[in-house]
Amino acid sequence: MLDHPLASPLPLEPHGTSPGGRCRQTRPWPVAGSPLSVCASATSSTPFSHARARRVAGQFGDASSIPASALTYAGGCALLVAAARAPGRRSWRRRRALHCSAGRRIEAAQSVRTLDLQGGGADLTNALLDVGEPPVWAEGSGNPHLMGGWAPVQCELSLKGLRIRGRIPEHLHGSIYLRNGPNPALEPYSLSMYHAFDGHGMIHSISFPSKDSSSSGAGYDRRYVRTRGLSRELEVGQSLFTGMRDMLPKFPLFFEHLWDKFAGCQGTPDTPYWVIMSRNPSNNGCTVHAGKLLSTWEAGSAYELSLPSLETRGLCTFNGSLDGGDFWQDNASAHGKVDPVTGELVTISYNMLECWVKVVIVGKDGAVVRRRKVSLKQPTLCHDFAITATRVVLNDGPLCLRIPKVMFGAKPFDFDYSTPCRFGILNRDGSGDVVWIETEPCMNFHVVNAYDDPEDPDRVVVYTFRQDASLGLGFADAQHAEERSCPHGRPLQSDTAALHRWALDVRRGVVLESRRLRLEDGGEPPLCDFGCVDSRRVGLPSTLAWSCAYEASIQEGRSVGEDEVPPFTRLLRHDLRSGAVTSYDLRDREPGGSAGASSGGSVREGRFICNDICFAPGVSDAEGCGSLLALVHDVEEGVAELRVVNAESMELECAVEIPTRVPYGFHCGFAPGVVA
């Protein structure tokens, strides 16, 4: 890389400190002829020229893969640069440096601490407390996304010899449970504006010993996803990205990120061209396919990690089958679907500036075999989708990005009660046109399963966690709320959901059925989300589903705070034919307890919570034969457990005890047969 003012870490100014004792940094404006000033001059010229911008960017790296839309965006950014520079101004606006404890935090983030639990003793007890402690800046932040269960831990960790209560089911030997989530390695750019979606991704894994292993205990590991953003920030010793709550340019960071994206990333950025001030933390999804772990984030490309080591290999190229344009324009869904028959991975990417969604099909060998782009009417947040044996079901809800609001520092999304939700049906083999089917205004943030109706090839059945509305956990405003309706029973407050069945006629393009799955007696079902089906039934007819139920106070109507991620305190088994629901209460800690009963005694509900579940197939091929895996947090004791629940009886089979705090997180996955 050429030597230029934006290529090296920021120098500290010893004479500039904040009242809190924090150093500040300054940097001169780019000198004439530097790469940034030349690129800005080319892209902001009138008339704007893609060819000229590409030629100039090519002086500093491979620019052949940069799409025209990205160069247009760069031109707009350059105009912002010109507008932000005041006449005669010779220095950058100062920004704060790392907290005084930065050296210890950086060292911890770059090393792995290993503890063997077989010995015991006071030293081990103190060590376990230490590795679960949050940093001082998080405890005093006043931000709920940095406190309590969301507070980060300060090091990577390996624990050996974990105690297991109960008996490990036969099908779990040699397998790994995986969970992704945020864990900021450094103090955020702004403590008050930080959101959990911004934190550096950390993968947590619990490994079961193989049958032939000499060890009877399980193992726990946590590793950062070594993204480009994390590497840059550890190098300079401070956070360089603002996050999703504040997407406005911050100078001089904006210019550093602009340079890194358009000239310093060798033609393969890890976020699309329109994401500048947010890092790709890779902290949301956790998908296992073709022997690899894919770590994803909603507005960036996937990272690839090795199993079982959790070593980050780098950006996922799907065996070299992606080109530069894919990285410039795409992102990666947190909910890739693995077809249990073909072994294919079906996933989506979407672009909210150009309003399209792309279906990507990856062969069982890990290389892309087919992709198809579909236009959207609006800049929809397409979080999840479904597959059948022959089709892909897109999910187009009225939660949309509003660029003018971003420019004024307002919430970036709107949920419009007057706009219908749509399902888009297209064939997986690439034939035919997409069929759009309008439904009532609602949001289906998470999809349970879908399948082609065995009795009618023109009909598709879809199960979702339907929401009356979604305000994006604090990222959206409601529009046209006066048009809100509740056609399926009691109203649901924003960002809570209930299991819902849809029947769609693809040939006629109409909804045949839309109904909330009620209980056997016709009563209102429990509010729930974050579910799954038997992984061997994905895209196929299924009669069972499982989910996480919100705590009782929310079931009874307690308002969910704008910044609150609602806690789950029970696991549910749903009979999709009868509506019958069987539950497992997280307060039930003893293996073999009867389903639906709690042995917690006086233990308050809410002491034990979980964030997501996944299904581990059993030895029999019968639907439902297997286990549910849930990482459960004890919020009072500051420890965690991996609970293994029989998916048929909903009884606890065993629990892996993790004697230190594990932060809350997002989605999880399961990898069988990878532990020697």
C-alpha cells in the first residue's frame, strides 16, 4: 500500500486531554496529491465520470470489480467531504482515544486464556470470576446494551473438563453447539449510542466429548471473529466505527473508512459500498455448511471459521465462486437454510439502496451454483426467508430504510401500518418469474418452515412468527398507526410475535389462509419467537415446531421497552396440526423432570433466560427424534449452562455447566461429528 496520511495509526497528542483523563488525537487534512485527495477530486468532478473515478481508484488497487453504483456513492461521499471542510481549516476535528485501561483490553483480545476445571481451588475460583468480569467502562455506561447480561467479557477463553448433569444423549457425542453474539473488544465510539447489533462478533462453543474420548467432561471456548474492522481497531487501540444508531459521517473517521473501502481492501470490502460508518462485526448468524462455520451480520459479507478451532479464515468466498461485485453490493442473511435432501445451502442478500434481494444457492461442496436477483418496491429489511423442496419464499415486510431520516440523525427505519406484507415465490431451479402475493400489513421477522403442499403442487404452506408490527428494537418509527388492525385476536405489541400459518396459491397469486395457531381449546397461544423445526424437515412437510416463549409478564401485557430485547424463559413444542403446546420451564434444572412442571420452587421467573434454540437430530429418522439445545443464562449467579432438552417429551436430558458468565447473544447452530 502507498504511504499516505491515512495508512498509519493515529498519533497521540500528549498536550490534549479530556477532563476524564482521556487522550485526544488529531490529524492533518490529506495533503495535495495523496490518494484520498486525488480520488475525491476525481469523483466530485463535474460532470461525474465513473470511468475517471475507476481509473483514479485503480492507481491504488484493483478497481475493476467496483460497480458503477458504488462509484456513484463515492462521488456523493466526496461532495460531503468538500462540504464538511471549512475555509482555512487545517486540522481534523479531535476525537477521543482509548480508555486508560486500553492496553490490558487489547492484550486480552489478542490472547486466549485456558483453564482446566479438574483441579479446583481458590485460584481457579478467582480466575473464573475474573474471566467473566465486564470492563469498567461498560458497567458505568448507563446503556442497557452494555450492562447486565449484555455486558462484554474481557478475554477469549477455553475451559476444559466442564461438569455435565445428567447423561449425554448418544447423538450428541463429538458434536459442537455454537452461538454468535456481540462482545465489544474496545470501548465503543459512543457509549450512549452503542447498540448490541454493533458489538464485535464472538463465537461461543460447547463441545461434547466423543465416544472414544478419555475425557468425560465437555469443553467451552469463545473466540472473536477476526474481522477487518476488529483488526484495524486493535491496531490503533480504539473504536473507529460509530454503529447503526449514528450513521452520519464523523470526521476524520469517515475519510479513513472511505479510503479503506475504495482503495485499501484489495477490491473485496466486507460491507457493501453504502456502509461506511458501521463496521461488519459479524455478530448475528451462525450457519454450518460444507464443514465450515459461516458467521454473518445483516449488512455485510460472511466470515468463514474453522471447526472445531473457531479460527477465522477470512471473508467467505464460497470456494472462490464470489467475485468483487458480490462483496461491493451484497450482504449475508443470518438465516441460511441447508436443504436436508440435496445438501445445498440457500441464502439471500439484499441491497436497501438499489431495492433488490438476491437468492444465492451454494452446492454441498461449498461453491455457488446459482444466483438470482429480484427487484423490490421499497428498501425492505429482509431478515429471513423460507425454502421448500422446489421454491424460495421471500419475505417483504413494511420495515424500510429511510435515507433522509439517516441524514438528519433520526431513526433509520419506518414501519408503515398502511403497507401490506408480501411473499415472493420463485423456483429454486431459476425458471419462471417471481410471484408476489400480498397479505395484510404485518411483519414476519423470523420464519419457522415452509413446504410444497403434497395435495396441491400450486400451493405453499408457510409458518412464521407473525408480528403486528416491528420497530426494529429501537431503530424504527411507526407510520400511519391509525390504520393498525388486529385481525387474528388480541393485539400484539411491537416486536412480539405468535406462531402463524399461511397457505399461498402460487398459480393465482392469492392468500388462501392466514391464521394464528391457537391452542387445542381455541384459546390464545403463547407469544413466542426464535424457533426451529427438525433440521431433517427443513423445506419439507412438518408437523412439529419448537420456539422460545417470552416471560410471563410480557405474556400478560407488560410493555417492552424500546431498547429491550424481550427475555425468553420457556421452550415450547408446537403440534402444528392440533395446536397443542408442551413447555419446558428454564427453572427446571434437574434432568428427568416432568414436562410443564417447574422444580424451581421459589426461584423467580426471569432468573434463567435464553436467546435462541437449535435442533440436534437423534439416531432415529422419525420427526422430532432429537434434542433442543439452548444456552441458558443464570442472571443472579453470573454463570451459564447449555441445556439439552428431549424434543419429544420436553424433559431436560442433561446440562453442561459453564462456571463463568457468558454474555447474551443472537443466533445459534449445531455441528455434529467434528470433535475427535
